[in-house]
Amino acid sequence: MTTDPSDDAGPEHLNSDEETLIAEFWAPLANGYAGAYDLKDDAASIAVPPDEELIVSTDALIAGVHFFADEDPGAIGWKALAVNVSDLVAKGATPLAYLMHIAFPERPQSQWLQAFVDGLSAAQAAFGCHLAGGDTDRTPGPLSISITAFGTVPAGQMIRRSGAGVGDRVYVTGTIGDAHLGLALKRDAAMLARWDNPAATAQHLIARLVKPQPPLNVIPALREFASASMDISDGLMKDFERLCRTSGVGGRLQAEAVPLSPPARALLAAGETTLPDLLSGGEDYEVLACVPEARAAEFEAAANKHRVCVTHIGHITPADTGVSAVDATNRPLRFLHKGWDHFA
Amino acid sequence: MTTDPSDDAGPEHLNSDEETLIAEFWAPLANGYAGAYDLKDDAASIAVPPDEELIVSTDALIAGVHFFADEDPGAIGWKALAVNVSDLVAKGATPLAYLMHIAFPERPQSQWLQAFVDGLSAAQAAFGCHLAGGDTDRTPGPLSISITAFGTVPAGQMIRRSGAGVGDRVYVTGTIGDAHLGLALKRDAAMLARWDNPAATAQHLIARLVKPQPPLNVIPALREFASASMDISDGLMKDFERLCRTSGVGGRLQAEAVPLSPPARALLAAGETTLPDLLSGGEDYEVLACVPEARAAEFEAAANKHRVCVTHIGHITPADTGVSAVDATNRPLRFLHKGWDHFA
């Protein structure tokens, strides 16, 4: 049975108006957040403690663009929130609340809605935030979910993209390229068949695509030691270039130092992927951070203390040296493309 | 020439990547708002003064659902922001900033983009707020614009839907039903032809549909005197029912007291529309407010002082009396439907 929310089969379609949909499915997600007013008002209040600053970010998922329309609805809910929390985490902000606009191509199935809400609910619990409000529409287009996420940092301490200095070390959290491989596995069943050991590890790569886990535990270390940071969503190389450009610096990544998961290493060894592919694949939802050399040891210790894995993958260089990734022999990697661009 | 952003004709399509689009078209809208970081970061900061509270609301416009795909792009930009500011105004909040997610069905034309930005820019100036961030996508569906708007009220003073008390007077700002008639005129050229005097006044009704003007000037009077309020977006009757339900009260509107513009009166007299149609048409983007009888004179004086027209159209009654609109002979009006619902 398909889980496409627009599926027309069966008697289980939501048989109620927008307000019932809000009360039955969305309002439970707002439980515990007073400023949501039980989703019974036109707007929500966000109370920001006087010594804190509100950080806001918005990211959308569109069926057929950002996820497969028949994706597990729980995973869609999780990912819709996770990709937004990823931006907050990279800025050093603690998640607080979010607003959601959702547009359905057809009257949604109750079963689909409940699974979607369950995924959002699990993500809320994992990330420590609540639904504060939203807007529900019908659309002649695909299912679309646009979330605006709110987080807080001590006033004036948002970590910018623009603070990287020459000599800074470049770090990433977690491993890179898994989601790219997960997508390749979903698209190409033959790749799975060619591979010796699919069942054991394909699951991991696909989970990295459909259920990203932004590294909340890195927030304290970022706040204390990072000169610049951003989340890696469009491909490590593309996002590293963006960070360098915004900071007015150059940078060099050691491709061999980029952390890969065991399944990614296996697929690389099998010739199913390349380092440039992994470094430009996108959807990692890890954090790219720069740390002054003098603070690097403390940064690593702080990350370890909070049980988040950070790996030193390169350095910030003067602007006129450009941005590159080099292999073990110091030769620049060649990229067909460095990451996602909806308009390029 | 069509102004549809997805039109494939001509050499003027935007020939650049997402970052150039942001820098050329969106960044000028963020000028003057420091927390937007020139749209060069993953997130924005919203600084909330310590004695104020942040009010947030989100509303989307989808081509083919909320506006005609070939609508003037400047009007689309204006309306996308106006419908969100309308929610802030109804809550007594002063607009501050907004985030915008926009999804284009095709690579947009530069000319379309510039007109859209000009419309947003005019709306920003009128409403006193700036773009603080956003997200730009491509979609296989229709053009979609989802805005999250931020405003501020003195801490704890957001005007709720839930505060109406029995005996309160019910007020609306401006006039009701114009946008509904504007939509009818756009859809039905014959209606325009049947009408004696179209050129003089059709323009007014259509402008009320495509360029709503939320009444910012009513904010001081609302803050000081309103017990409950909301914006009228889905139809006066539907929204009045919502307010009464949330407040746990009943209510009665005197249909004859509902303020109509001269063109609406003319079309009503000509039999082209009915009072129930006008009271349920939607898209008014006026404010519905309740004011205790004892403060009514002060409320009206405060509104007049700020040059905003408010009209007393009914009363709040006990819950068991229900919600109704009555004609001049005190007979309840009959409604085919009381307003918009995307799911009913």
C-alpha cells in the first residue's frame, strides 16, 4: 500500500474541515508550548529571555524535489524539522519552536497524517522544540512543507559564516557523503545488487538520507571556540566555498581527511563512488566549522566531552589562494559540480 | 505579454545561480535590517527589546489557489506580505521583519522578479518591515510564496481571539465584501458588462482583492481597548464564529450595519450580490474586534484619532444563543457557506 498522501483509494481520507485537522493532528504538537495558544489564534508569541537573541531560519521540502512522494510519512515529518534545526545548530542556537506551512495536493489520509505527525513529534522530542503555529492549504502542486524554526543564542553570539580567519582549522562533524549514497541506492537498485553486502549497510546510508540527525551536541563547543560555521546541506565543497567567500578568505581541504562511514569507504573501494562525488553530494546536515589553531585542542576536547565527533579536514588560507580540495599527493580534486543549485 | 514567471518566451530569463538571485533581487529587500546579515548567512537574528514580545505568523499564497498565475507580479509581492501583516495587525503587533520561502515552477524572468521585488518593497515601506531571510526553490508545482512575519507587542499584550466577553461590542475596520466582488469581477466579464458604471468603480473592488491594505493605524486603539480580535481573511461570518467559539461566547451581527463601500452597495442594489455573499466572501483583510461596552466610546475616539474607520456591527452574547447575523427585521440571514475552507 502506498503512503502517498494524495492516494485516492480507501475510505480513510480525512473527513473534516481545516479546523478539525488542526485540532486533531497539529494541536498535539503544540502541547507544552504556551505561546502556541493551542493553535487557536492567528499568531504565536515567542518569549525571548532578555539576555538571549532569537535566531530564525526557513527551509522547505517539496515532494519530487527534496523527497520521494511515496516516502514514509514519518520520515518526511522528521526531515522537514531536521533540515531547519540543522541551520540553528550550525549557528550555535538551541532550538525553541517552529511554524509550519503545509500544502496538500489532495485531502490527506488520516493514516498518512498520523504517521507524519508521529515523525514530527519524534523530531520535536529529539531536538527540544514545539510547533507554535502554521498554515494548512490545498495546492494543485506537490505536497510542500515549509518550516520556519526559532532558536536562541546568548545575545550577540550567533556564529556567522563570515568569521573565518587565515590559519583557522576547518572541521566537520560526523561523516560526509552518506546521504548522497543513500539517494544513489534509492534511485539505482542495480547498485544495490552489484554490492556484496547490501543488507548490512544500505540501511544506514538510506537512513542518513531520509532521517538526518543534526549534531545538537556540538553547540557548546561551537559557541565557545568556532570563528565561523554553517550547516552542510548542498555539498561540502559548495558550502565550504560559500563560507570562504563570505569570510573573504581561501581554504584547502585534505580530501583524504574527510570522515567517511564504513559503508561509504566500502562503496568508494568498490568503485561505486568517488571522493569528489562524496564531497559534493549534499544533504549531509553536518556542521562545517572553523576554529583558530590556538583553540583547536580545546574545541576538540569540548566536542569529545559532549560525545560529538569532529574531524579536522583542512585550513583557511589567504583569499588569493582560492578554495580547493586536494588528494593525498596534494593534487586538486576535480569536480563536475560542487553541490546543489536549484537555479544553476 | 503575459507576466507568468514560468513563461518560456523571450531571452530575459534569469541567467544565474541561486546566490546571484539572492544578491540581485532579495538582498536589497534586506537593506536596513542588520539581523539579516545581507542574506549571506544560514539564519537571521531577531532582536526583541526586553519589554516586548515577539509575535509570529505564517501565511502562504499559491498560484491558482490564492491568486491568478498571470496576476501582476508587483501585486503578488504586495499581497504575500500584506496577508501576513494583517495577522500581526489584528494581534496588536507592530511589523518588524519577515522570512520568505518562494518556489518557482521555472527559472523566473528577470523582469517578473524585479516587478515582484518592487511590490514587496512598496509593501515593506507601507508596513514598516524588512526581509530578514528566506529560501528559494524550484518546484514541479505552481509558484508558491510562504511568508513568516514577525512583529512586536508590549510583553504579554498580544490581543487574543479568546478574550471576548458577553455584552462586548463587535467592530470591523474598513468595508466588507469588496475583495469578494473584485474576485467575481475578475472571473466574470459578463458581470462587468451588465453593470452600468464599471470603469469608475470596478477598479476599486479589484484593487481591494489584489492589494489588501491591513489597517496598521488601528493598532494603538486595539492595544488599549480590545478584549479580542482577529483578522478577517476567510469571510466575516466564518471568522466571527471562530472568534466566538475560541472565546466561549455567542454573538449577533446586524447585517445592515456591516460597512459596505459605495460600489458594493451599488452591486447589492443591482441584485448582483447578496448580503450573505458579502459577509462570507473572504479576503477582506480587515480587523474584527470586540470592545467592552464601557470602553466603546474611547475605542472609537482612539480609532478616529488615528484616522481609521471602525464600525459597530453587533454584540457578544451568551454561548447558548449561538452565532448569527440578522437582517433589519431581526431575521437570521441564511448562508450557503460562511467562508473559505480548503478542506471542507
